[in-house]
Amino acid sequence: MPKLKDEQKLAAIQTATLRLVIRTGFSGLKIADVAREAGIGTGTMYVYYSDKEQLIEDVYLTTKKEIAAVLFDPAHLSDTFQETFKRMWLAYFGFCLQQPEKMLFVEQFLYSGLISEDLIAETEAMFIPLDNLLIQAQEQGLIKKVSVEIAKAFIQGAIHEVVKVITKKEYRLIQGELEKCFEMAWGSIKI
Amino acid sequence: MPKLKDEQKLAAIQTATLRLVIRTGFSGLKIADVAREAGIGTGTMYVYYSDKEQLIEDVYLTTKKEIAAVLFDPAHLSDTFQETFKRMWLAYFGFCLQQPEKMLFVEQFLYSGLISEDLIAETEAMFIPLDNLLIQAQEQGLIKKVSVEIAKAFIQGAIHEVVKVITKKEYRLIQGELEKCFEMAWGSIKI
DNA sequence: TTGGTTGTCGAATAAATATTCGCCTACCTT
DNA sequence: AAGGTAGGCGAATATTTATTCGACAACCAA
């Protein structure tokens, strides 16, 4: 944890890390490159992070928190489950579309084999409210009864892959296509 | 391309590469480790592959071919689109479940930023028959009309993420849960 | 203004890893 | 069996990259 250095510099480091990890993979992430991209000296990196591992873990945690905030925005709450689900789905899809580096970073790191069990547990705990929402909907007979882990994975996996294709191929969603994508997601879980 | 050395040794190298990439990420893949895991000397690695990049690209290509073979097994063809789709979906899901290393390897490499455009194009071309199948179904009004790229991404993304969760958490699909997963997939694309 | 304190820099060093290469072994061929 | 050849080995070397550290700059307090 940085003691309280220059917040702006910290943000620059995180942004640079995100960008570089996506461009070159974790393998390609060189501390010197991050420093150059962030506009600071190599040695300065070690003032903020004691090593590369800590840097990556911190970026991961920060990004996960941001995602949780997007998902659990109180404005998404509605009277019906379907409407709440739709607002959350659209918010998350929009987040991924606008900041695919963050989505990719989180995904790549989670399955890279480099992440610690503790960090996994810590970040998963942030999403328990989502589990509860889904379980409630299942009990009300609104959505299919599968393990919530599986339901979440299905929805999230579909969003991620669609966004990846859109990003990689610079595809532009045409009129009404976003709505169709949501219908696919809803069609998959509704009874 | 290996000229025609010991085929068995080649397979051992590929298996070892797959396993190690999943365990440690591309960053963690050390030629010396691959050699040890494959039961050969470090230097021998260079008889088969001139460098690490070539090794990874070859494993990727080999795996993609295997996936295409699973998907396009003639036994999957049926009179109805839904049945053909179901057989292909089940075959691919089963493949991923039984050999998650291959699924993960392919996915990680594709979005690692390390893959060349040529290799992407070469492997994508293998899956054109799938595009045609989907387009035909769209024209017959059987499935939603979205870009086939998006439809494929949606279905594949969902499968991958579900398999990842199952694998990582050592979750076991309970009675009828596989069928439910298929229903989710079908529910997402059907009109 | 000056002495001190904090933050920064990047060349120098240490560590990790890829790659080479001379030697060795096993197996042919006559 | 003797000589020859192909394939294999892994310690030695080259390269890449992380990390340290002594010198410098900016700022501040007295």
C-alpha cells in the first residue's frame, strides 16, 4: 500500500499497467515500460509498489471494486426483477464496452494462475448481493434453477466474449443490436 | 515445423506446454520447465521448436484443429437445426469440460496480444461452416438475427465461462444440470 | 539564505531465463 | 565388432528484465 504519495501518479501507473497488460500480456509487462508509459522513472515505481506482483494485485483489486460499484448502483433497483436485471446487465455491458482493458485485465488475471486464493476470496465476497438477487428470483420462479455460480458465469461469459469480439474487430453494434443482445441474455435465464 | 522427429516426444512437449501455460500463465512458461515436464533435455526443445514463440503457435494451431474436428463431426448433422445445434453444443461443452487446459490455452493466447494476425486469420477460416449453419438458421427464422460473430461469441463465451467456474471450483454438475445449461444456450438464440 | 528533508531519477547490479554448443550415447551398416 | 551417424544432453553463455542505490532536484522551515 502506498503511504499517501502522489495520487495522480498512482493513477497513471495503474492506467499504464492496464494498457500494457492488454497489449502484451502479463508476460510482456515490464516495470520499465510501465514507468515510461506513466511518465516516471523506473526507480520511482518501487516507491509505490514493492514489486510487480503487488502492482498487479492492486490494479486487480481496484478494478474489481469499480465493477462492483457499477453493478450495485442503487439506481438499478426496480419493482420487478426483470427490470433490475436489465439495468444491471446494461450497466455492466456498457462498462465492458467502454473500458475493455479493465474487463480483459480482470479476466486474464483471474485465470492466469498468478492470483492468490486470498485475493480471489476477497473479491468474490463483493458480489454476494448479486447471488442473493438471483436466488430470490429463482425462488419466485422467475428464472431457471441452476447453481447461481453457473448462472452468473453464463451471463458474464457471454457479455465478455461479445465485448471482446466487438473490440477486437472494431465492430459497431447496429441499431437495436444491443437490445437483441439483452434479449439473448434474458432468454437464457428466464423460465 | 519439426521435420519428422519423434512424434511421441512432440506430443509430450505439447501436453507439457498446455499444462504449464495454464498453471503459470504465458509469463511463467519456461522452456526448461517444459523440457523437464516432457522428460527431455533443455537443448532438445530446440530440435523441435526454434523458439518459444513457435512452440506456442504450434500448440495453438494443433488445438484449434482439434476443436474444429470436434465441432464438425459429421455425426452431428441432423434434419432439424435445433438438433444439429444441440449435438454440436454438447460436443463442444464436453470437450471443454474434459480438456479445459486446451480451452483455456486457446482463449488466453487469442487475447494475449502475442498472437499474429496471420495465425488468427488462418484459424478463423476453419470455422466458416459454423457461420453458414447459423446464417441459414437465421434465414429460416429459427434463431435471432444478430451478427453471426456476436451469436458465436455469446454461445462460446457462456460455455467457456461456465466450464471455467466448474473447473476452478471443482464443481460437479448435478442431475439434469447439463440439460439446463443447454436450455439456457438454446433459449438465448431461439426466436 | 541555508541546511535538511522528501521525492525522483536512471545507470549499475543482480537475478532470471533463453539459447548455444561441444560432448556423449545408442543405434545403425558393413 | 568397428566405424559412422543422428539424436540427445545440460552446463556454459548470452540476453533480458527486475531491483537497488548513490546522486540530484525541489521544496520547506528556521
